[in-house]
Amino acid sequence: MSLPPLPRPQRAWTVPGWLKKPFIPLVILVGLLLWLGLFVVEPTEMAGVRRFGEVTTREPYGPGIHLKWPLIDRVDRLQVSLDILQVQNLTMYTVDNQWVKISVGLTYRIPPAAVFRLLYQVGRSGNFSIRENVEPIIADRAMRVFARRNTIKISEEREAIANEIRQAVSSRLAELFGLEVVDLQIAKIEYSPTFVASVEAAVKAKNDAVAAENTVNRIRFEADQMRVRAQGEADAAAIQAEGQKRAAVIRAQGEAEAVRIIGEAQAASLQIRGAAVTAHPEVVSLVAADRWNGVVPQTLLGEGGAVPFLNLDDSPALPARKAPGAADKAP
């Protein structure tokens, strides 16, 4: 047997007291509409306003608070500050059919004149994508530049390659989108394994050649040192021999000069003595008396040379003295 449903109490709906005052809901509505009608543009942005698909502003809004129709207008924002787009692992082929992978960093900014163009003339309205629109252009211009380069010269010409890509990309982005390219950097270059192996082999061969050349230079230098040392020793010996020779010659010349001077002195002395003897014959007797040692001299110097002091051959024979007590014999 089912029970009859219990009666539910009826609750009467009552309006809050503050809603019964007509000015309060009006203030709330006005405040809500005002809140929905204000929008803020950040310092790094610029904005445009669309109303039912039509752009209502002639110039993009700059940073600050701006008004729009609530629930009708739509705000489209675009970042215009300096930014960097990183493009990783772009595969390039060089003129010698070698591939390299590069990473590129593009530094750019959006000028005010290009804001509406990017918001409403590129892609979907109010939704411009830098990566989707710019990355293909960077890849294409980079491939064109690398296609004219030899792989072995990429590192050497890296700065020139980056400048060439930057000029090509800058010109194209300014033409298509009005972007201002500030700089473009090649952050990384990765070579193919075959090229790396060939470069390592070439470097090793060059290092071996340099080592061999250094060995030859060292041997040549040592030989030159030995030759210079031998030449120096020979020159020293020659100089020493020449010195000894000059010393001997000088010594012989000195001795000869001494002999000559002594001879001249002796000759002069003899001449003076001879002249003195000739002029004063009694000098002989005086000298003989001074030097008399009991032995009669055999010669005497004069103008004609040495003359016998006593001519014993021409003097008459003296009679022999008789011994004491000896008797005279008859003839």
C-alpha cells in the first residue's frame, strides 16, 4: 500500500531590497557597460578595433586606456617591440653537393605603419603569425646563398654569408609585410659526417707535413750550428796562428833592430875611439896603462883598423943573455 505524497511547502520568491531601488541597477548596468567598453594597450603593443568585421580606427591604438563599444567591437593586438625569431636546423646544400645544418636568429621589429597591414591584410584577420610567415622566407634566402658557397670556405666567409642572407631577408620582409629587420645571426653550423672526416684527414696530413718539415728544419739547424761551430774554431785557430806569426815577426824584428842598434852603437864607439887615438896618440899609452895586466897587447885600433902594437918581426934580434958564470967560447 503506497503512501500519499507529502505536501511541499510553497516558498514565495522575494526581490532583494536593494533591487527595489531603481537607480542602483542602473548604476550597475552603466558600470558593467563601461567596464566592457574599456581596453588597455600594453607598452609593447599596438591595437586595432573591428566592428562587425570592419576596421573602425584609421590609426592603430598606442599604449594606454581606450574606449570601444561593449559587446560589439573587438580589439586586435599586435606586439611591436624588438623581438628575436629563432629558426633551428635548416638544411642547406652547397655548390660542392655537401649538406650543412644551420640555426638562424632574426632580430626584428614591427613599425606602426605595418600594424594594420599585418593584422588585417596577412593571414586571418587579427591573427598574424611571425613564424608561419617569416620562417619560409628565411629558409629560402639562406638556401640561395649557401648554394653559391663552397663548403670548405663557409667558416671563413661566415660573416659575409650572414650579411648576404640578412640583406635578402630584410628586403623581402619589408616588401611583403613591412617588417624592419635589425640583425640576422647564424648561431650554429653543423657539417655532414663525410665532410668532417675529410677535414680531419686533411688536418692530420697537414700536421704530419708540418712535423716532418719541423724535423728537417731542426736537422738543418743542427748542421748549421755544427758548421758554424767548426768554422768558428777554424777561424779562431787561424787567428791564433796569425797572432803567433805576427808576434814572432815582431819579436824577430825587435831582436834585429836591437842587434842593429847595438852594432851601430859599437861601430860609433869604435869610430870615436879610433878618432880619439888618431887625434891623441898618447891616449893609447893612457888606456894601456889603465888596462895593463902585465901582458903586452898584440894589436891596437886606429883609422886603418887593427895595427900591431909591437912589430916583433921587423925589430932587430937581441943577443941572448948569458947565464951567469958561463964562459965565452971562441968562434
